Amino acid sequence: MNWFTGIVVFVIIWWTALFAVLPIGTRPVQQADAASGWRGTPEHPRLLMKVIVTTIVAGVLWIAADALIQSDYISFRHGLFAAPEY
């Protein structure tokens, strides 16, 4: 995989991992709004910690994806996923 494809794959993995990491450790506001009853966003979302964890998780998954892409385990040139020859 070249550098541009590697960056694109990392961004896609990072964005997907962000949505998996966001709900971890969040607690709702204890007192609901008196008028609407809405509890709103968490008091302490800890976004910096979640960005760091997301980057670590995405890095590990990107390394695994790169290893899988570089290997011949899944290939579109030969084997099960190969296009038919004409």
C-alpha cells in the first residue's frame, strides 16, 4: 500500500474507532433540566483521553490491515477472490 492509500485507510479506521470509543466511560448529568427533563451531554466527556485511545486503537488496527493487505492471504489476483480469466 502506498503512502496515500495508507493515510486514507488510517483515517477511515480512526473515524470508525472514534464512534466505538466515544461512549466508553461517559456518565449522564445527575440533575435533569427542570423545564424539559433533558439530561444533555455528559459533564466530563474526557475527549482528549478518547482521542488518544482512538489513535492507539486505530494504529493497531491499521498495522493489522496493512499486514493483511501486504500478505497473500487475501488476493484478488489468484485464489478464491480472483477475477475470472477471459
